Amino acid sequence: MKKYRPEPGREPRPSRRENESAVVYGVLPVTELLRSGKRQVASIKFTEGGREARLADLAWLAREKRIPVEIVTRRAMDAIVPKGANHQGVIAFVEEVSYFTLDDVLDAAERPELVVLLDGVEDPRNLGAVIRTAECAGADGVVIPERRAVGMTETVAKSAAGATEFMKLAKVGNLNRAIEELKRREIWVVGTSGEAEKDYTEWDWMQPTALVLGAEGSGLHRLVAENCDVLVRIPMYGKIESLNVSVAAGVILFEARRQRELARQLKAGN
């Protein structure tokens, strides 16, 4: 994530802790950052003149947690975030994100039920949206490869709307080796492809499953697709041939959740 780099002569000057910190900005991402308590927050800056109730609530929460708070000019705030980014009047300086390992994700639950793997997704907004969707659907973790993929950035955190503070994001050296490890742990690996014969609703999502999603347009790499246990597709009814990867993730993950909730209700009824 981007480090804070002050412009010469610009005030106020950041502290040493802020210089060594990453940046999270936006009301919802910063709120979830504080709620989760997973990362140490060095300080929070608000724009002067901010009158939104959400900013007041956030400032109160920061002070309750004894986090230093400072009011600065909008010009100073704009200099911290990427050009054109909407910080919504609040920026937090936090410790750098530490990625989880695949074992961390798989060992966290008694038996992982739903894991998301991303193959070649390089757009930070897509990654953030997938993380948000996975968290909302109750997935156990999101796995990305070290190469040919975007990592954690401020844009990812902003697009995830705070979900990065709750969802385990694992980075692996080789996606195909990760798939082999999932199979070894008796987790079905289901890839997505517009050429697949089976619809996503035909798969039994009651089974422990790893969903593998490729980038929009290019899809899964050949070897990744071949290593999946099964490929499924989302039927298209319009003239466009594919969905954005984050939308596809939402469609499939909530089908998995629907099947599991239905089974739970049926079991409770008996």
C-alpha cells in the first residue's frame, strides 16, 4: 500500500509513525478498520469543516480507542491519497497489511466450506469487490497468486468497503500447487468457464468447495482450468458474453449460501 510522502513545505508534517504506515481512506473502510481491531492505527486525520454525522461518530470512536486525531485542510488530505481519490474527509494511517498463507485460511475453520481463488485478476477495484462479496457470503478466505495479480492497495481497501479487515486474504506462490493442496484436504475445486457444460446451479455447494474465478475476458489460465475438478458456467441471456468477475463471484457465492441455508432450514424443520 502507498506510504505517506509529504510534499516539501506542506503542513502539517507527518509523524515518523505515519511515514512508516500504510493509508486507509473513506468513511466505511476506516470505520471497519476500527471495528475489527486487527491492525494498529497510528493516527487519523479529518478535514476541517467536516460536518457529516458519520465523521463525528468516527471521530468519537477513534478517541474512545485512544487513537490520535488531527484536523487538517482538504488540500493537505488530497496530497496524501492517489490523485482524484475520494477520501470522504477521513484518512487513517495503519500498519502494513500482512497476507495470510493458504494454511492459515484452511486451518482457521474446523473444516473450510467455501474458499475463493482468483486467477489473473489485476484490477484493484475488482479484487476489492470480490473480497467484499466473499465476506458478505461468509467465505473462509480469498486466495491470490503472487504474480499476474493485483495485491492489497488503498484502492482495493476502498472498493472492499471495510471487508479487508475481516476477510482472510492469502497470497500463494503457485495457484496450481494451491489447488493440489485443496484437493489433498478433500475440498472440491470448481472453476468458472463460459464453455462449461454444467450450470453453476447444478453443482452441490453443500460440499466443501473452492471457487476459482478468472479475469474478465481472459478467464482461467489453461493449466488452472485443467486442474479444477469441474467447470461451471453462468448462463448469459443478453448480447454480452461475460460478467464482471466481482458480479460472477456474487452470483455463485450466494447460490452456495442459498443452498446451505435451505438445507439448514430443512434440517431444523425435522
